Amino acid sequence: MDSATTVVVVILALVVVVGFALVFANARRRDAARALDLAEPASDATAMALLGAAEGRVASTAVERAAVAERRGGALAEPEGGLPAIPDEESLGVTRRQVLNRGIVGSMVLGISAFGGASLAMLWPTLSGGFGAKITVGRKDEVLADIERTGEPVYVGAGRFYVNPYPVEAVPAAEQVTAYGAVIPGYEEGVVALYQKCPHLGCRVPWCKPSQWFECPCHGSQYNRVGEKKGGPAPRGMDRFTVSVDGGNIVVDTKLVIPGPPIGTNTTGQEAEGPHCIGASEGGP
């Protein structure tokens, strides 16, 4: 996962956490306010009104019982302990408004959680062989033989990179270039893996078979076989990935993009071997 994706994931996680915190704090505040309201002593007028309402409910119940007894031709027995009290919203501790509010809040929390989970699932890197993972290209001897036979690098679309041979005799010169520190082990194996994006504005850089260079069609940047800048507006050579050889197989780690070498780097001395596909080389920066 690159730094931009990591920042987005962190922000989404923070939004979800803050949402939960706000919902919880709001619910606690409402419950606390209601508890304070219940704790306040009722005024005489309020108490009389409540008493009258209760008596009215009891009287209404008595009338209903008398009507039922009359229809049945007898009296209904009073239950032990008198008529049961009719619970109201206050005695139950939850009002209809509270039920509605908590339902709405719960739905919002579920929606935010689902959105956050879906966003994380979409942004999380797929580590099963695609870009951002270690990719096995193939047997080293077979890959290099194929490149020599076709005169073209091996392109791996899943990893967005090219594989080209790196001359082992140029390794001492490469060791003098600070930007090459992380990729020297791959050079020692005779392999370089170049990111397809042009360091200038991000266009995909195709291979020019006649010149045996990489030449960008967008603004004319040119790079030799191992991705060192030879011309155009690019600020550096092509970016690359670390390479290892495991059991005879070339393995490219696309988790980290290594910035390309500075302008003027020319460890192999390779010049154009034929006509250019894009313009003409500037012979330098």
C-alpha cells in the first residue's frame, strides 16, 4: 500500500471512530438530561394533574368491567390486590421518541460502518500476486533467453514493470550510484525490473525495438536499456523494483518503488542501436 492510500485508510478509520464517539456521547447526554428531569420534584399542580389522570384511567377501567359484567348477567370478580396499575411511558423508562431516535442513530451507525468497511476492503492491497506484492516472473535462464531472442524486454502487466538484462560487468559502476543501493542484488543476478511509469508525468513508457531504448510518447523522454535517462524532460531515470532470484526464479517485489537514478547516470554506456521511435535523443538532460 502506498503512502496516499495509507492516509486515506487512516482518515476513514478516524471518521468511523469519531462517529461512534459522537453517537455515544449524544445518547449519554440525553439519558443524563432525562434522569435529571425525573429527579426534580413535581410541583403541586403537576402532581394533582398526574393523580387525576391516574384516577381517570382507573375509573374508565371500572366502567368497562361493569359493562362486561352486565352483558354476561353477573358480576366479575375483583382480582386479588385490586386492579393492576396501568404502566405509562415514564414508568417504563423509554418513550416512543427515544425508541425512534435510537433506531435512527443505530441505522446511521450501521450505514457508516458498512461504508467504512467497504472502503477499507477496496483500498487494501491485493497481496495474491498483483501490484504491491512479490511477483514471480519465471525461470531466470528462460526469461533472459527470451529477451535475447526477441530483442524486447519481458513485460509483466500484473506488476506494471519490464524485466531486462543488466550487464554484470557494469555492477562496479552501479555501486557508485547512491540511488542504486537497494537494487544492486538484482544487478548482480544480471536482472533489472523497471516501473512502467515515466518519472516525468506518469505515462506508460513503451519499448522502442529499433533503438533498443525506452521512449515515452507523451513528451519524448528517452531511457537506455536499464532505464537510465538519455533525453527529454524527465527529472531522473526510470523508477524500479528490487529483484531476487529464488530457486532459479526471478522474483520482483512491487511493494516499494525505488526512485530512478539522477540525470547523467550511465553505468552501461549503451547508446541507441537504431532509429528512434520518438523524436531524437537530446544526448543528455
